[in-house]
Amino acid sequence: MTTIMTQRFIFSLALLLGVSCSLLAQPLGGSSNFEQLLAAAELADSSHNYYRALEKYEEAYEKRDEDSLALKIAYLNYQLRDYASANRTYRRLFRRVDSGESTYNEHRLYYGQALKAEGEYDDALMMFLDYLNHETDEGLRQLAQMEITGAELGQNLPENSSEVTVESVGRRVNGLFSEYSPALSEDGKTLYFSTWKTSEVVDLEAMNDEINVSRIFMSTQSDDGDWERPEPLGVEVNRPQVHTANPAVSPDGRRLFYNRIILQGNQPTDARIYMSDVDDNGWKSGNELTSLGQGEYLALQPNVGELFGGEVLFFVSDMDGGFGGLDIYYAPHRGEGVYGTPINLGPTVNTAGDDITPFFFDGTLYFATNGLPTIGGHDIYYTVWDGSEWSTPEHMGGGFNSSADDQSFKLYGEGYVGFLTSNREGGRSVKSKTCCDDIYGFEIARIYSDLVVGLFTEDRQNLLGGEVRLEPLVNNEIVPGGDTQSKETGNRYDFGLELEYDYMVIGSHPEYYPDTFYFNTKGLEESRTTTHRFYLKAKPKPAPEPEFDTIYIEEAIVLENILFDFNRSNIRPDAEPDLEILKGWMEEYPDMIIELSSHTDARGGDADNQQLSQRRANSTKRWLVQNGGIASSRMSTVGFGETAPKVVNDKIARRYDWLNEGDILTEEFIDALPADLQEQAHELNRRTEFRILEGPTSIVVRRDILERKSEDSESAPDRNTQPLDDGRSGGVETRGDTLRGRQYAGMSARRPPAQVAPAWTPPSISPMSSLARETNLSSVPILQFEQREVDLGDVAKGETREMVFRFTNVGKVPAKVMLIQACECTTTEHNNRTVYAPGDSGEIRAVFDSSSKDEAETISIDIFLEQTDSRDTPIVEELRYSFDLQ
């Protein structure tokens, strides 16, 4: 972890002092020889003159396309915060590297950080995970895990909110180079900050000239609220040939704290804190705070605060004994410009990364860090002082934080306005969109309202690739100010709202019917976040073009739905559709002679299975003769019992990924399968087949007919199964051959199964219930509604209609309604304290008020039960009603 954290530490120092993009070196003249270019690049790189090093490496790369040069170029762009260029180079490079190789693994981490800095969180996560696959050092793995947490945080933060408004302070203050450390005067009319104010390229070798050093500037606020063109402070503060930066004003406005810094190349070698008092003529000459023991370490970013009832000075340092690169310290004020021994804030605040730009306001310390999970580079966190210790730092969230570097957070007044610095896109930069920092002002709303919308399918699955449109309404008319968001990878949509408005929200997807939701932000007395979930109904999909298969002579073809009751051989009504298809083929090919065969699985007695299979084959032939008019002489029958286990063909192998073409489903093969696959294999063995014996050598049939399943394959009875016949309606459908093998071994095949106690029969589940995908229905309540959908027909605007939805708990456990959710146009009536035992019935009354509607619509009512399914998710039953508005 040492190497990467040290590099990040050096980089952070450059950021803090405005050097990384502000010291733009002039190109070297001379030879274009590759070796000379490479030597010049390496010399500039070793001197931390990253911009000149980048120039020379790029020139060398034009001459030789070498991976080592591409790595240097990508990493230098990352250091100079040109994330787009870094990502382009890394992307080209890693396309040539197999993910299974550990080559360039250190740069996988940098690449992930650069992707994160551009807000490409999905790709960043993949790169961090790829890095982890090759990294064994525990410290570096922890760093990558922290980056993963930060990227996940970025994925889940709201994209839009009206809680905070962040805006640039304007072009008069923000120039092409970085502006740092905004500080507001006690009267709120003067803004201090540090920057390079020049319109020309700065040369490192000429940096000691007065114009080429960082200075502190001040800008006054005009009556219209704009900041005027800034002017530098006098030589009392800004000394020639020394970088002056990081201004801070004491709460009483009488003292100005700042840094004087000496650089060697692009790296600070000396950074000390100074203080200037003020008089009627302005700021007086600064005095070094020698009591801090400066000179032995870097002391940066002073800010006044209060701890233990007295004034302290917070600052940032790399002194020995810290927890990482840069730590935050405080020194108690002894009076007359004297401060006590610096004290580290401890591991609750300070991390293994860089913890910088401390600002204390009303018992809370705000700071920036890259040593905690961040959605970008440095993020702003806060920690609360309770009089004896600091609370666990909390992330300030979106708005304040971006995918770039965010720091120097300051609050003023009552705590609703302030400043921060950021290199987020949209600012002014000399090299790239994210190279340089600008100053931003922000305002926190005292009362705000947000909207969070989720898009889901009817079965409550995340719906990706949708769109949500927000439209403000005045007198039911759409007015300007709407917002439309679309997403390919997520299903959450965040909107900031204006107060005192009506709103219409429309959720849509190309493959689903749109839905609409109305609400308002009127009369709010406290902040509110409105959440709404759209459950969109899928549009009918056009029927696919039919595909055809060729059946050859002697090829065994399985008839998918030839089903028999247990221990019986008569044809059931639900087997007739397949027989009708076979009848049609026999009519289409009048010279075709076929063999009908029936098979059982290996469970049960051999003789019984053979006799049963023969009777079933005979029944199939008898149906075709009696109901289809097919001549008996055109069909022969054979019962194979369990003697001919299924041989897997290519079609079966495509359908079941755990089988391979050529597998034979013998008893030994099935017993070796996992338990959850064995029953599927037995089912494949239980089959009714036909094969062409004479006549056409092949016939062509539609594949969807050949592979036809029953309409509801999950609830349809399995082949060769039966409901236990005890004289009552219903009954569980139990696999016949299984019972023969396990419960009725040695029992006469003619012995009626009614002698066995009937099992509970799971009812069919509506697709409008979340239980439609539940496999274990014995442990959940099941509400069976007399009707789930009501068509109200024509409804006049302003008219109300009442509906009653009656239901019965047909499950085996009690049911209790927890919540009924519907749109504002629907009111429901139900006693949610009622517990419905198995067999109990109840009703839910609903009243629709059409006053707010302008067009026909289908509206859902969601009923949430207190009971949960096997995934520990609340059971949800859906009702719907529709109307045509007149």
C-alpha cells in the first residue's frame, strides 16, 4: 500500500497548492531523437514537472508505439486530472491485455480511479474487481475495496435534488487556472481566495517572478450580488518570489491566516502558517506562527475553530506520527498569536489517505478526504464534536460532492450558504475539462421537496431502459420547467422540485404501456421526499416468425402433453390438443404408418410399469380411431415401461444446460445428478412418443407446434400424473410412477388410491400476485379473488364509482393485510386488523374519484400482506380497474 498511497500523497500536495495544472511548462526545443525525448521526459517526471513530462512522452510515443510509454501518458494525464485523456489511453491499452493476466495491474487501480472521476461507476467497479483478482497485498486490497464502496455510493446517490443549489461564483473570480480556499469576511462582503492571475503560460524555471507565483486575492460583492473583479492583497501578505495561499479569516474578522510556500520544481519543500492583523489601512505585515514548530514539516490550510470552550487553530500537516499522507491537527490558542503543541485529531477523522481543508462551524468539522469511500477523488465529509470526541465521519452526499475533487467546504451566516472548490465539469480550465478548480457558492434550502421514481415490471422486477417525464402543472395545464430522464442501466430517477406546484409524472418504456402519477408540493411545512413506483404493463409482443423442423422416418418424437391420471390409461381432456395435432399429420400424409409408444421412469415395479405403459399406448391409438377417424391398421402400439431410458438429442440439450447430447437417462445417471435436477430427468423419461414406420421418409412441421407446452407450464400437471380421487373436487396432482415406487410397492395396480388420505391441492396463482413465482405455497396465505380486474366503462369527469373486491384465503396459513396502496384518485376501505384464517373470506371496497383525470386509464391497487414469501419479501396482491373518461 505504501507505493500507491505515497504517489497519491504527492499528487494531493500539488492539488492543494494549485500547481498541477497552473504551472504549464514551455516545450523544450532541440532534437527530435527518440532517446533525447525520452531522457527529457524522464527528467521532467523525476522533477514532478508533470505537464512537460507528458509533452515529451507523447512526442516519444508518436515515434514508438510502446506499452510502457502509453502507461506513462495515461498516468500523467490522471495526475494532471485530465481524466478523459487518461481513460482513452488506458482503454486502448487494456484492450490488448487479457483480463486473466496480472500485467500492469497497478494501473488497473489508476484506471478504475480515473473512470470513477468521470462518473463511469459501472466500468470503474469492473476494473477494481479485475484489480482485486490479481492483487495479493492486503493493504492494497483494502484500498481497492474502499474504491469499490465509493463507486457503489456514486451509483446510488440521487442525481438531482432541490436540497442544495451549487453555482459558480462567476467568471470575474474564476479564471483559467485553479482558485483555492475561498474565505468570506466577517461582514459577508469580501471574498478572499488564492490563485495565479495571469493569461499566459507559466514556466517552472521562471516561477520566482512575482507574476508567476500564487497570491491571495480579494473580491467585493456588488449590490446586485455579483462578485467584482478581484485585486491582490499588498506585499504585507503577498511576498515576492514566495507562493501565498490558503487564506482564512477569524470569526471576528480581525485576523487573516494563510500559507507561505516554497516549491522545488512542482513539489512543496516548505509550507508555514502566517497571521496578519488588520487596522484602518488594511492587513498588516504577517507574522509566522513559530510556536507551531514549523519548518520541520509542512503546515497547510489554517482555519480557526473552538474546542473545550476555547479557540483552536485547525491545520493540515505531514508531521511524523500521523495516520497517512496528510492529517488534520489542532493547536490551542494561548493568546497574543501563540499556539500550543499541535494535536492529531485521531483515527476517527484521519485516514491512511489525505485528510485536508478543515473548516469548523457550529460544533461540526467539515473536511475533504480520499481516505474514505468517495464518489470521486476527494469528497467532503463532516464529523460532529460532542465535547469529548468526534463522531464517525459522514458523507455530505451529492450536490456538494461530484465525481471530481471537492474540497474547501465553508459555511457562513446561519449555515445555509457557503462555498466550496471543485474541478467538476462545467468550470473553467486551461488544459482539460477537469484540470483546474473553480470556486462555487451554494445555498441549502430551508424547506425542499424531492421526487424519487422507480420503474418496475408488473411482477416487480427492475425495468431498465425506461424514461420518466416530470411536468409541472398550473390550473391543470403543463408549464415550462419540466424534466425528462432516461436510463439504460438503472431504474431509479431523482428529481428536484419547486414548492407550491402540481406535478404530473409519466413513466414509460418502449415495450410497456405508460402510466401516470399526480401529486403536489403545496403547503409544505417541512422538507419532503415523495416516492412513487411505476409497475408497467408489458405490450403484447408480435408473434415470432415460425420455425420449421424436419421429422425423419424412425425418429422418435415426444408428444409433450399426453397426460394420464394415476394408475389409469384413459385419455384426459388436456391431452387432446396434442392428439389433434397428430391426427392432422395423419390426415396430411394418408400413406403414413406410425408406431405409438409409452414409457415410464425407473421407479416402481418392472412388470407394473410395462403393463401400464402398454395400456396408455393403446388408449392413445383408440382415441385416434374413435375421435379422429384414423384407420387402426395405420398404427401399432408398444409399451416400453422403464426399459428404454431417454437418449438426449440436440433439442433437449439446448433446453437443459445440464444435459449434453448423447446422455442416456439411466437410473445410475439420474442418481448421480444433484437432487434438484433428478425429478426433471425422471420427467424426461416419462413420455409418449410416435415414430414414422412407413410412408413419407420425412415430414416438415412447425417447431412451436412440435414443442408446444400447456399454457401455464409452471402450474400445468406433469406427464403421467393424477389428482388423488377421493370423490371431492380438486386434489393435489401427484406423480403416479413416484407413488407406485414409494408408497404402493407390492400393492395391486387396481387398488383405488382413495384409500390414501388426500393431500392439500395448491390452487392456481394469478399472475397479478407476487406468489406467481413462489414454489412453496404450503407456508403462505393465498388470497383468491372473485375478480381482480374491473372495467367501469364510461365515467363522466367528476363522477365517483364504487367497487367491491371479494376474496377467500385458500392457503394453509392465516392472512393479514398490512397496507393498501393506490393513487390519490382512489380511496379504499378495509379493516387491516382482521386476520383471515384458512377458508375465511373478506372484501375490499374501493371508490374512484375521476375529478383529477383527463383521459382513459388503468389504475392498480396494491395489497401488501404482513406475511412474506420464501425470499422474505412481503406478499403483494394486485387489483386493477379501468375506465373511459367522458
